[in-house]
Amino acid sequence: MTTIERAEAQTGQDIAVTIVDTDVHPLPVSADVLKSYAPADWVDKIWPTGNAATPVPHFYDTPDSYKTMSLRLDAAPPDGGFAGSDPDFAAKQLLLDAGVSIATLEPMCDAQLPQAEHVLKSSYNDWLADVWLDRHNWHGRWRGSISVSAQTPELAAREVERWAGHPYMAQVLMTPQTRGIPFGNPHFDPLYEAASRNGLPVATHLMGQTPFELIPLYPVGNPAHWHDFFASWPLLYVSHLMSLVFDGAFDRHPDLRVVFVEGGFTWAMPVMSRMDRIWEARRGDLPHVRRRPSEYVREHVRFTTQPLEDADTVAFREYLEMMDLGDNLMFSTDYPHWSYDSPTYAINRFPADQRERIMRGNATALYGLPATVKALPGEWRA
């Protein structure tokens, strides 16, 4: 039965889109399932050499149990398996119980060798499109990410072209672990050109379920603990954001939109302010940066909200009002990870006049999402 036939057989009432979740992590049931989507001549090269292993926990572990790969214990499917490996159970927890209308899926995968990473991510795309975006998407509420390798921008551009016409692929996804090449470098131009031409934002999310040697090396050396790695994540995004602006990526690609996922956002305004001051004082050094850096960020960059700062709610709202980034923030849960931010928890932490944009409007505009979706069985909102 095709997706259309299933939809016709199970269609529920149309309900308004009220919450868009921009960071959800699906997992294959097993490495063997993912292998079935890989080219035959690559299966033995990628698995189990260590160039790619999925789903296997490495450095990024949960405070509760290393074996759960940072995942919520209550999100494991009743029939067994990893949290995030059962699309229908995820739909019950996230779409039905938590009230999310549409969720953007971001698989976490990378590899050490460039060609191997390209093949791995291409295999993930085939798996995601088949399992999550077709067989388990009669309601049309799962949206996918085209995973590409930052190491091979020409191959990444070809992968974008391969999936650009898919009705449920919403964005391009690459890791920020770029082996010392910042995002504004022309190295990425083939990828940015393909994404921009096809109207697809480029999202980035740190791939923490990787061997230790792929964890970003900071100026002071490798992080000693998971805590160091997780807490310093925004530093990597700061570097990439400054490069995108100062190295002219947005001038070379005026339609490019970049989404920084799961790196927080409260750091953005101080960085924008500092970039503006530097630009004003040294504009002669940056003739290609034609506008204030903060203007580039407001037009071209979006940030997802998770993890929200654990601060007094009233004071946090006041800080967000001062930041005035309501048009640049998109709600996210990080389901099914232990650091999950529920919609009911998050919405009250945003200023009242920014809530609709953050919870729904900004993501709807960026991804071209519909105003209504099909209700799941047992779901109805007037």
C-alpha cells in the first residue's frame, strides 16, 4: 500500500499546526537494517571497521546509563530497541502526547574517512526516506533532513540534488566537525549553491555519537569529560557563525539560510554585538562585508531553542526580550534524548509576543510548512 493509499484509509480531521519541533533524532532499529540501504560494495568497508558504526554508543553518554546512548529511558519502544527507532511509538509520545504538530528529523551519523562518510550519509537518507517519510508518514508530520558530508562538498551537492524534489525533505544537514575548515570558507560553496538554489536551509548539528577522535579539538585540547564537550558546544558554533559573516558566505550565497541546532542561543546577541563593533572599527579590512554583521545574522541564521537555560523564568523572558531574537528562534525538543525540553515547559519561558513565532511561525516560514496537518487516531484539537 502506498503512502497516499494509507493516508486515504487513515485520514483524520485536519488540525491547525501549532507546534513545530526542529530537532528530533531517529535511529535505525539496527546496523543490519541500515546496511540493507548501503551499496553492496561498501557494506564491509564501513562496518565494522570503526569508520562508521551505528547505533553504537561512544563518547556522548547519558547521565543515567551509558548503554542508552543519551536517550530517554521512557522513550524506548514497548517491543524493545533504542528510543527513536520506532516511528509509530515516537509519534505517540511526541506528536500525540506532547502535542507537536510537525517534527524535523535529524539523524546523527558521521565517519572518519571522507568517501565512507558520504556513503554512510547517503545510506541514512535512503533509510530515512523509506521508513520515516514514507512507510510511517501517512499523516505527513515527519519532515526529513538530507544528511551530507562536510568533507566532500561536491558529493554533498550531488546528494542535495538527489533529494531536493522529495516532498518531505525539509533541509540539508551537516556536522560542524569540519576538520579545521570554518563554514564561511569557499570549500563549502558547491554545497551552499545547491542548497540555496533548491530553497533548502543548511542545518548543522554536532554528531556526538562518534568515536572520541571525532570530538572537536578545542584550543586547550580535547575535552576530558562528556560535561566539557556538552557545555562547550556553543563555542564551535560561535566560530562558524563569525566565519559565515566575515568570510562572505552570505554575500556569495544571498539565498543561503543556516540553522544552528542544539547549541543554545543566548550567546548569539553578545557575539552579534561584538562583531558589529569590530566591523565598525575595522571596515577597511572587510570590504566584502557590506552590512553590519548582526544584519546578516538576523536575515540568514536561525537557532533552535534546546537546551533552554535553567534560569528564573521571569528573568529569562526579560533577557529574551532584550535580545529581540524572536524572529530567529525555532522551538526544539531534542527528542528522544534525556535533555528533552517539552513544549509545555518551553512555551512559558518565552515572552508572550514571541511565543507563536518561536513555537510555530519561524519554522513554518523557513521550511514552507502547511497550516494544517492530519490528526492522529485519538487526537483532536478544535
